[in-house]
Amino acid sequence: MSPETLITCWTLGLLSAVAAIAFRSELRRRRVDREVSEDRIFRCVNCNLVYTDDAGVDRSRCPACGRTNVPFEF
């Protein structure tokens, strides 16, 4: 086997491995991004606890002190 062929095969193998790793990483990233929840964020005005609740809830009771709070707006 000539040195040029050996270098070409080694380079193609290395590039194939890098492409496979990049492809797998992209598939994993898409799977994680798809699982983002639609929960609402609440901040208690009494004890300042930040917590989440279901998306359909307009008011939520604080798990720490029991006070009812409205969703936190960014």
C-alpha cells in the first residue's frame, strides 16, 4: 500500500468519525430541546420562592408558605 493511499484512508476515516459524532450530538440536542415543558413560572410575593406550575393555571399556591400568586412575567 502506498503512503498516499494510507494517508487518504486515515484522513477519510477520521473525517467520517468526526461527522458521525457531530450527527449524533445534533440528534441528542434536538431530542432534549423537544422536551421543554410549557409550565408557568411563579414567584411568591410573601417568601420570594420561585416555582413552576401547569400552563393552564392562572393562580398557584406557593408550596413553601401557601400564599396564592399570579404568574411571573419577564
